[in-house]
Amino acid sequence: MPAIVTVVDLFKNYYMGTQTVHVLKGLNLSFDEGDFVALMGPSGSGKSTLLNVLGCLDRLTSGQYFIGDVDVSDMDDDQLSEVRSTYLGFIFQSYNLLPQYTVVENIELPLLYQGIKLDEKTKARCVALAELVCLGDRLDHRPLQLSGGQQQRVAVARSLVNDPHLILGDEPTGNLDSKTSIEIMHMLRELNRAGKTIIMVTHENDIAAWARRVVRLRDGRVESDVRNDTRTVMEIG
Ligand SMILES: Nc1ncnc2c1ncn2[C@@H]1O[C@H](COP(=O)(O)OP(=O)(O)OP(=O)(O)O)[C@@H](O)[C@H]1O
Ligand SMILES: [Mg+2]
């Protein structure tokens, strides 16, 4: 299976005045097309930092980052924003919906940011995505008129509007109760089965169990990298 993203010798520092914070310390990781990866590790181990680099929301300090065969490490801001809008979808812990917009308008937002003209066709696509996440009867609701799980479902639909290859989630179930978390995980598993590659940060073992592979970070390094499906096969075999 071809690697969809690869990081080579990835270092990430933050600079605060005279202090350098060394966060990612030489990561080498490759994620395959169609994989479903849980990124785990203690608070402060660098999970969100890695996800932000993978999502082209932040730049690496040294090393290389490839999407397919393309080295994105040296891209300028416009090129990175093009990669984000054509290739990547994002789901955040706090949903990040705009409160004044309806469900459909929130799903449309990434298209607006890409400068795509909204018309009946884009609207129909957003309505179909709302239906996909079972919010067909909530199209004109605003985020505050929705439950947390429903808001996260809007965020899932929004992450799909540009038909991304790779979906990145930073604790997508972090604010949800366990029943609602399972709903969201069902949705992510279906998307993965339909071919989407997913990399998701989580603190919960039972959420990570939905993934095919679990990568654990500790203090900016990879502590372990285990395939759930291999483990299952081993347990059965
Ligand atoms: N913008 C920043 N400036 C300075 N230091 C930062 C910045 N962002 C993160 N850090 C530091 O980098 C380290 C890793 O942060 P990161 O947010 O990646 O951790 P995390 O693994 O996602 O933790 P959590 O599980 O709590 O979300 C932390 O020590 C944090 O203080
Ligand atoms: Mg984090």
C-alpha cells in the first residue's frame, strides 16, 4: 500500500523568548493510504504538534514531510493552504463550528475559504453530507441548538466537503460521552472503510481500539507502534 504521508527525522521546536522548547525529537513515521491510526501518549508528548504539522497548520523545524511523493516541507503559505484545502480534512475536539451559521452553512465553510462559488450544486452536496451524518432534519439549526454529538457530526460532515484523502482528528471524541463517542467512531470507521485515511489523537484506549494502528508518543519520540489488526489476528491465531 503506498504511503500517503511520511515524516523523516522530524524535529519541531517552539521558541519562547530566549527559551527553546524541543517538542518533536526526530520522528520517522509513514502512514499508508487507507489506514486508520490512533495517536496516543501523555499530555504534552507532542500529539497535537505532530497533527498540526501533518495538517500543514504548523511548520516543522527540521526534517522532511512528504505527502505522496511531494515534499511539502519547503512549501510557502499559499501552497500549504492549497494542500490543506484540496487534500486534508480536520475534526477538532471543540468542534470549531461558527455559532451564527446553520448546519449547512458550517459544512459549506471550507468551500468558501477555498474561494469556491456557493450555488445550488454545492448546497445539495452539503445537504447530502448533513444527511450522511444523520442531520437531515437539522439543516437550519445553529450549533447552540444542537447537542455536542450533533455538533461533532456537523464537523465530520464539514471535514468531508472537499473530499479529502486524509482526515486528521485531534481528540474528536474528547468532549463527548461514551455513547456519543461510539456514534462518532462508527462514522469514522465507515469513512475509513470507504477509503479515507484517518489519523486521530485520543487519550482513550477504547477509542484507540477502533483504529487499525496505534502509535504512542512519549516526550516527542515514538514509544511504540502497534497494529491492532495484527494483534487481533495473533490473539485469534
Ligand atoms: N505554541 C507553542 N509555544 C510553545 N510551546 C508549545 C506550543 N504549543 C505546544 N507547546 C509545548 O509543546 C509540548 C507538546 O504540546 P502538544 O500540544 O503537542 O501536546 P499533546 O501531546 O497534544 O498534549 P495533550 O494531550 O495535553 O493535548 C508541550 O510541552 C507544550 O507546552
Ligand atoms: Mg493535544
